Amino acid sequence: MTLDDFFDEIRKHFMDELPLVVYRKPNETQLKSLLQKDASIHEIVDFTESGFVFAPFDDKEKAILIPNEFSKSINLNSVMSSRSSALDIGYAETLPRSCKPSENQKQSHIKLVQKAINKINNNELQKVVVSRKETISLSNSNPLGIFKKLLNKYESAFVYYWYHPKVGLSLGATPETLLKIEGNRLSTMSLAGTQTCGDTEDVIWQDKEKNEQQLVTDFIVDSLKSSIDRIEISKTTTIKAGNLLHLKTDITANFKPETLNLEQILQNLHPTPAICGLPKDIAKQFILENEEYQREYYTGFLGELNFKEKISRNSNRHNVENDAYATIKTISKLYVNLRCMQLKGDQAVVYVGGGITKDSILENEWEETVSKSEVIKSIL
């Protein structure tokens, strides 16, 4: 199958108004898709299901599944990178003035940040992540064109195009892993702190960003303690995502065999302090009551749920002897839904946010959301 054939298949499925997802995992070259055979909504019951999951920020709301058993899978193994001429359709590095947020948007967000800081100063919260949305008019809405641009620009992100006729159309390029499970091995990351990338990734981080990132790390470790035998925590490093830099700590663990309960792990982890706050329940309630919109699937999670993969002893696929000893493992790879947008007719709805702590400065918090919005709006 050629690249054109692959996208023609996706386009036809979309025109038939049938659910689909097409995606590429970080630093990989394969494009994968699931094309659901009917327009039914399949909801997650207990996370033992198998398919592509799309879950909202509010964990009291149901997650949606494109099930493996009711879908056609099409994969494309060709190299998908910025060097691929089939994807080289260009993108704007600067935005038209009309795309810039208004003064009213700025003042509204600053008011929300101040309210969050007041809660923190009153010892009601340690941290809370507040967000906003921007609605941008498009002269020509081309979802697959936007998806190709995301593939072209963000090779180290999880890039996706998700559609359900009864829910909507979402696209994104998220830098953050929620968790990966392979057999009894779990890996996740703590990602927090933001600054604009200049000429180098060797930058100085302020106490505000360091403390914010440590809160996320501590929360994840505490959330996993009851389910694991052993945990490993890496050194904190700086990573680049688009034109932004973040602090990242990798966390890996082995499960105790009797506690392999993905539903419980997700209940403990989601939403993490990186996209919600601490204490989790109080921060979540603050967000639901004070943000001037419903996040829906922004800062939820998405990805492969309970996929079956053959794991060989040897990477040499032609080695028949080793292939005979291959094992089938159940694998889940889930990502936090950041750097994303919804397409609604001729409009794109872009979502951005930032973590608020006792050290937050109002103007800086606003500028952080502007930098994040420009990352995703540059695709438009």
C-alpha cells in the first residue's frame, strides 16, 4: 500500500461518517489505524477491553473505545518524517495577527490564575493547572492536511487523528506519556515546567518549575507504590517539544502479579498533577467550577489499550528458530492529550494551560499559554 492509498482509505472512511483513528507513536516510522465498521459508540467498562481508547479529563465521564474486534486495521510501514516528500506541504512559522488572543482573553485568564494563587496561599491547594481555549476561523478546513503537518513537524510526539461522528474530530501531537504496560512492566514519565526554546537546550530552570516537576514525580511514585515490587526513577532532564522545553523524569516499575489491575492504576494516576493539581480531588473540583469551558477530552488520555503483540527473542524477523520461541504479550501505551485541537466545521478549537504554584507570576503564566498555543496554531 502506498502513502496515497493509505490516506485515501482514511478519507473514504471519514466521508462515510464512520469512527476511525490514525496515529504514529513517538520516534517511530509506522502509521497505524483502526477503522470501525459501524457508527456505534463503544464505552469503556473496566479497561479490560482491547482497542484504541479516548478518555476525557473528568474521570467520572465514560471513555470511548474503537474496539479491535469491530474494526479494520491498516498499517503503513514506510518512513514518515520531515524528509518524506509526500508529507512536505509546509506550515506557517508565524501567525496572522487575527489569530492572536485578545486582551479580554488575557484578562480573563489572569483573573483565573489569581484565583488559583489565592487558593494556594490559603493552603487549600499546593498546585493547580488552569487552562483556556482559543477558537480560530479556518479559510480551508483540511483535517488530513493538518494531520500530515503534525506528522512532519513532531517526530518525537504521539501524533493522532481521531474521529467519531457522534463525538467529533480531534487532532494532536502530545509529548507526554501517561503509561506504558508490557506484561508486568510499567513505564511512565513526570513532565512539567515550561520555557521557550532558544539556541540551546542547556537552560537554567527556576525553583518554580523544579518544584512543580517534583510534585508530579512524587505523586506518580506514591500512586504506584501499592501495586509494584520495585520502582526506578531517572535523573531529571530537559526535553524539547516543538519550540518549548520541559523537565522530564522517567519512572519504571515491575508489578506485583496479584495487583495487575489497569483500571485501578488509571484511577490512581489520572488526572496527574501535571494536568490537574494537588490535592487531586480539590484541584479537579476547582478546575470544573472555575474554568469558563468544559475540557472534555483535552488533558484526558488516549492510545492503545490491551493490544496483543508478538515479542521475539531476536529482532531478526527471518530467524525461524527464535520466532518459534516468541511470546504474545498484552501491551497498553497511553498518552496524555496535550497540544491538541478539535475541528468543528470551519473552526479549530485549541486548548492550552499551565501549572500554578505559590511562585507563579501572573504575566509569566499568561505568556506560557501563549507560547503553547503558538506551537499548535503554527500548524494552521
